[in-house]
Amino acid sequence: MSKYINSLSQLGVHIPKIMLPEKSTDLNKWAVVACDQYTSEHEYWREVEALTKGYPSTLNIIFPEVFLEDGDSDQRISNINSTMKKYIEDGVLTELDRCFILVDRKTSHAESRKGLIVALDLECYDYNKGSNTLIRATEGTVLDRLPPRIKIRQNAPIELPHIMVLIDDPEKTVIEPLAEKASQLEKLYDFELMMNGGHIKGYKVDSENDLQAIADALSKLAEKEVFCKKYNIDHTNDLLLFAVGDGNHSLASAKGHWENLKKCLTPEEQKNHPARYALVELVNVHDEGLVFEPIHRVLFNVNTEDVLNEFKAFSSSAASVVVGRDSDYSVSATAGLSNSGNSELSEHHFEYITSAGRGSISIKNPVSNLEVGTLQSFLDYYIKEHPQVKIDYIHGEDVVTKLGSQDGNIGFYLPSMNKTDLFKTVILDGALPRKTFSMGEAEEKRFYLECRKIR
């Protein structure tokens, strides 16, 4: 076994046999955006259907979540699986020798965002709370979202990734050296993505020297001394190398499928079964093209005064909450958020909007590191107590303003998270509240393009 293969394996990294469409395929029609985007916009997906009609397309082998409530899930999944098989049998997809793929993505918001397509070992990943595995979720996993996704995967012959996994590489030692020599690598694709998705290029990474360099750089990031110094901690049992940035539930579904499957396999079969691995794109959290956007909240069908009053009364009395509406409204109360051992006074602040106007909420000594944690803990409680209330997670302040200012609604604006704080926060606090941040706007999300056999 080559030295780099052993090193990568110890870090949970596998060199996959990636499948790409054969050369005559119209890649502009083949690649479509992640299935969990535009979930309230049927018109977006209908336009994609019109664009791709009659062409080989990943649209035919994914399940856009906008259609989950249409009542035809079983038929859709059956069609997806049969189309996957047909694409393999008809030679639409061809398999490369083992390699990584360097990705360079241009969007309307970023000139370049670089990534590396690899396969990660699901045995090194755990999405459960309190996990200390090498590969970890960055947000809480909603278990109810997994069964339909696992159902799609259990009979699928191939997988398509929209998962983006982050590495914390401030010295830019893993991906960026490859990007600097991209002109020397074999170009696999170079085309414009549909629906304002930008432009994407892919390069084959398969030389012994490059693979060894990747292994060496990742191994350095995983050194205990380097890890402890970077995060100013004195323990190494929480070594975190890969943090799932986008596609938390997709990777969790791959894990769930693998856990189900391996019960039927011998230990020897488990070692090399293709479903043990999941194809992902690694991205350096320090890449200039990677931007963290806040995800705001809007509640529907509420009495806005009741929401604000219940927020103030929430739980016990460990923190002060101040709610202000414009310049003529200000009240104080206490809320059940403890100091969590912080000796220094801290405060969370975020704004809201209702049909009566804008206001603000301030919480002193919050238990959560992030404003979104403080807010989401209350929203989870409130929605449970008021089942008629609905919530939506919104990208863009303008949409929050439009929806939150309507009668019976309230919108909450959340600040951006500093992306360089992500790893330390996950190490110290565990997975963040769901929908804490978005890696760019919807059109910047990963497009389905590469595939890999999992059967």
C-alpha cells in the first residue's frame, strides 16, 4: 500500500473512482443545483425541467425537496433508481481511475471558490450530539428528515454529492497548492452552470506527488500539537478535521444507510464496501470565495405581542432581556438563559419586524455562543407550545422584511457568523443550532455533477 493511501485512510479519506458524463453530454443541462434549494419556488424547478427535457440530467436522478409533499414520492424514487441504472447501462456515465478532482467555481458573488472532491469514510463520522469523531456535523441533525433520504439511497446504484465539507487550513496547504498548478493538471470539465449558477472547472488530481502532498498537509492539520495550539485547548480527544458545512442531512443519510447495510455484511466485506464512503467537496474555510450568510427566521400565524411577551418570560431568571420597538417602546424582563460559566458580561442583540414596525431584543449573559442559538432555543419551545405557528428559514433581509411586516407574522434578523469561529465553536459547544449559517446564496450552492457507485 502506498504511504499516502495509508495516511489518508487513517484520516478518514478515500481516493474514489469518480463517474462523469461521457464527453458528448451537454453539461449545462446535466448539472443542477442541490435538491434542498428553492424549496418554496416551484417555478424555479419547473424552469429546470423545461431546460433539461430530453437531455441526460442529474435532475432525473435527484429528488428536489420542493416536490416532497406532492404525494408521489414512491414513484419518484423508483424512477430515480431506474434512471440511474439506465445512465450506467447506456454509457451516459463513465468511471475514472481513482483520483481526486480539483474544483474551481465562479459565481455572481465570488470570482473563485476552490474545492477538492474526495470520498470520506463514514466510520469516521458521527452526527449525534457530543460526537468527537474526525468528521462532524456543524448543525443539529433533525432525525425526521433522514428516513426519506435514506429510502432514496438504499436502492440507488450511485450517489451524487451536494455535500461541502470544511477544513480549517489558514496556511492554505491542502487545496491551494493544487490550484496554483491547475494548468498542469488534466482538465475534466469547464462550462457555464444553468440558472445563474456561474462557471465551474474541474481538474484530475492523480499523480503520486500530488496525492502524497495532500496526505502530508492533512496529516499536519491533524497533529495533536498543531490542533491544540490552533484552538487554544489542552486536550486532543476532540480532534476535528472535517466539519460538514453544507449537506449535513445528506451525509447523515449516507451514514444511516451504511449503518443499516453493514448489519448484513461480514467484517471483511465492510472494509471495502463502496457504501462505506461518501463523495464530498472539501473547501477551506479560509477560501476568499467562501462567504457565510446568516439565515433569518419568520414566524407565521402568530400574535406578535404574545411572541414577545413569551420570549421575555421564557424559563427562569438568569439573563436580562430588553425588547424595544422603535424609539417609544422599551420594557425589561428576565429570561431562562444561564451564563454557562462565563465570567465576563456578554450580550446578544438582534432585531425583529412586525406589522407595527421594527424592534430589537437584547439578552445579557446568554447561554449560547451565538445569537442564533439564543433565538432558536426559544423558537423551538414556542412552536411546540403553539402548533398552529409555522416557521420558515429565510436567506436575505429583504424577504424577511416583506414577510415579517405582514399581519400575523414576525421576522427575526440574525447577524452573520464569523466563519473562522466555526471550528472552535463546534469543538467547544458541539453542533450549532440548525440553519445557523448558509455558505453563500442559493445559486452558489453545489451543483450535482460527479457521481460514484455505491453498490
